[in-house]
Amino acid sequence: MANGFIDLFDKVPAIRLREPLAETLGAFRDGGTVLDYSFTDAVKMAGHACPTVSAAFLVCRLALEKLYGDTVPVRGEIGVTVYGEPGEGVYGVMAQVMSFITGAAPATGFKGLGTRFKRKDLLIFKPEKIDPEAMCFEFRRLDTGRAVLVRYYPGRVPFPEDKARQLGHLMQPVIWEAATEEERKQFHKLWMEKVEDMLLHNREIDDWLKIEIKEAIK
């Protein structure tokens, strides 16, 4: 890739959205422009690629597909509820990816123009635990009230035990720059193999990612 990232990222289907705020303020050459948010964009935002960023991107894509069907989702018209605390585990990291893609922002977000385009408080955290095993996220359309609940079970994502052990063994030397070049390459290979399994092969995805329709609230 010309931007320096590995080829894998180009193979991940992008998430297409409309952005009415940018259109209203003249950012596009033509009206009706649709934006592609790629996995590479999410990696740039997060500063790295990992199973957590991969899961957040995948959760967004599948939730929006379920909510909008064949129509293009509208950025800034989606509310996101994270059933966890910002500093708990990786909820905050996943929420950042979801905010970046959907436009839903926490208290620091854009307050809007008049009564339109408000992004502030469209992403909220709730300590409530819906499922003790899963990380849960709700995506709701502001125009129809239709919502989906996504349950992500990180402990169920399949990865061979021997490779998981190798990753664990290599992690510290790589982090502390004590690994050999061969060890570093092996770590990169294994790390990205798990990312690829999640994003492209969706291996056993029905076991670790579940989506259900919720009752519409308007």
C-alpha cells in the first residue's frame, strides 16, 4: 500500500455513510456525496490495529447493516450506548472507534447548529451489565427509533492455543524492544493473523458476535 500499511487492511470492506453536516457546510464538491470509512481510517485514528479495534469496526459495520438494510447510514443520526464504563477494560477504546465512524460523541461533542446536527451526548456509557460474558453496545437510529443490541464475546473469538501461547511469550520482548528481528516478525505475523481471522474470515462469528433487534423508541 502506498500509505505504508499492510495489504490486509485494503481487503476489509469499508463502511459507507452520508454526512449531512459536511454537506451543509460545503465540504463536498457535489451533493449526495457518500463517504467510505475504511479499517485503515480506524487504525489511523486508534494508532494501531488489534483485535479490539477490529471488533469495534466489525460491530459498527454489522450493526449499521442491520439498522439500515440497503440504505446508506447517516452519520450523526445514530445514537450509541456502551454498556460499560469508559475506563473499564477496552470499552473506551471501542467507543472511540464507534464515535469516529457513527459521529455519535460523548459530552465533548459538537453541540449542533440551531436544532440540527447535534453530536454531543449521542454516545453514552452505562454501567449496567446486560450479559456477564459479553461486551454490549446499542445502536439506535434517531429518525426511526429502531435499534439493535450487539453482544461481543471476546473470550470466544477462536485462535489456536499454541499461537496464543507464542503471542504471550513474544509480547514482552517486543514491547521492551528486546526481541530479535525474527521474533519481531513472528509476533507481527501472529498478531495480524488474529486480526485477519476476525475481519475477513469471520471464523465462528455467530459464537462471538450476536445482534438482536430492539423495540423502536421515538
